[in-house]
Amino acid sequence: MTFLSVLLALILEQKRALPFNNPVTGLLRYHALRIRQALDVGKSKYEAMAWLSVALPWTLAAALIYIALYRLHFLFAFAWNVVILYFTLGFRKFSHHFTDIQRALNHDDIGRARETLHIWTGIKISDMPASEIVRQTLAHAVIAVHRHVFGVFFWFLMPLGPAGAVLYRIAETLARTWSKPSGALLTPHDTNAPPSASFSRFAQRAFYWIDWLPARLTAFGFAVVGNFEDAVHTWRTLRQPWIAANDTVLATVGGGALGAPLTAPHTAEYPDMDALPIGWVSSPLPDATYSPAALQRAAGLVWRAVVLWMVLLLMLTCAVWLG
């Protein structure tokens, strides 16, 4: 049932992607905003209470509904799994930006590529050359595919099932929305007052530990389906690789698997423990390393990684059925 749930959810998400501003996401962001407004008073003793006040109700609701539906009939529970995955996955939420940038660069339309990258990430791109557009696009894509696909996969496969997928999505949402620095692009549900430093640190730290193992499994998957030797070499060159920021591990290993060294894109869209000011720094490598062809290689890497996860999941499902 797990394999079929994931497969059907991926197909549905590809056929009809869920809008970013859908009612469920809007309700979650509103809930998180109200909790932050009530408890973010600049003191470092309410962060855990606030985080749990958002995460627990949604996670428990997903678990209880699954149990109730399973007792009625396993097909109802199967349908619930598909619904949860459909709302927690988000492959198409970033893939259309990636495709638009790739198409624009293939037609030498650097202006359109810059604009699309800015809409997607919020980074400053006024004078960014094509090679840097490719590098930034690759770094964001490697991390986005993990956060919107593989991270959800991992937690859905845990004993929590659909509740695990919900927990992961909420933790990622809080790490992102409670960590917007001053001057970041605001959404309709945000206030002008940025979150306090203590709230930001707690949300990022909570997501770091929830995402620690999934991020490294995703990185290993990139190494398996890409350039394994280079990916492992770049992983080993990280300072303290086992406690490095998750985004840093994903970008570094993903870049090694692609043969195009990357660094984590610290932006308003992807805050992390080692966040740097929004912007970009030119790469010392030749521009040919970050040609538009690298985007095609990245697309192939992602799809091979998806196939790898699905094959492993199918094998696990068959083993459970035969056992």
C-alpha cells in the first residue's frame, strides 16, 4: 500500500500540481503566524511551546484520521495516504522554475532566466552572468528536490506514516517562515515584524535534526546515481561532515555527483544554520562547468534518484508481502 500511495501521489502531483496558495497551506501558515504573534515576545522560553502548538495538532490529526479510516477499511486509509502525500509533496512547486530557467538559457534569454531565478529564490541577480545563474539554479534544485520529495518520502516510510510526512512538512515550513530575515520577500500572511532570533534558531534547529538523516540519505542517493567517486570525495572534504548543515551536505554532494561543485544557497527561501547574507559570489571555476547542459544533467540526476527510491520502496513492499 505504501508503494502504491507514493506512486499515485507522484502521478497526481505531476498531472495537476497543487497551487502554492492552496487553502490547506494557507491555514497552516495562518496557524503558524497566530502562534508566533501570541508567543514570540523576544524571550527564549516559549519557542518549544510555540513549535509544538503548531506541529502537534496537525500531526496528531493526520495519525488519528488514518487509524479511524483503517479500522473502517484499508482502502480508506490508502486514499488518506495519497491525499497526505499530495499535499506534502511539491515536485512541481519548483520544477517549473527550473524548466523555465533552462529553456530561457537555451534560447540565450539571460534576462528572463534572471527574472525567473529571482522570483523563485529572492536572490539579487541584476548583473548575474549565465554561468552563475546555472550554478544558483543547480544548488536550489538539489535542495528543493530533497525538501519537497525525498524528505517527505523518508518520513512517510517511518512508523508514523502519513503523520510523519505532515510532521516533516510542518517542520520545514516553520524553519522557513519563522526564519525570514528583515528585508526578505513577505507573503500575504506574514507580518512586517520579523521573527525573533530565538524563534528563528529554534525552528531551524528542530528542522535540522528532523532532516539530518533524510538529507544524508538523499545525498548518498545522488552519489549512487551520479558520479560516485567525486560525490564521496567532496563529501569527505567537508569540515565536520556529520554535523554540517543539511543544505551544505546536499549541495556539496549533489554538485560532486554532477561534476559541478556547488555551495548551499543561503537565501530567504533556504535559511540554514550557517546562513550568509542574501546574494551571490562568483565561482572561480570555468564558465563551461556551469553551462546550460549542466541543468539537463541535473534533471537526469533527479529522475534517476526518484527511480532509485521507488525501486527500493518496491523491493521493501515486496519483501513485506512475501514475508
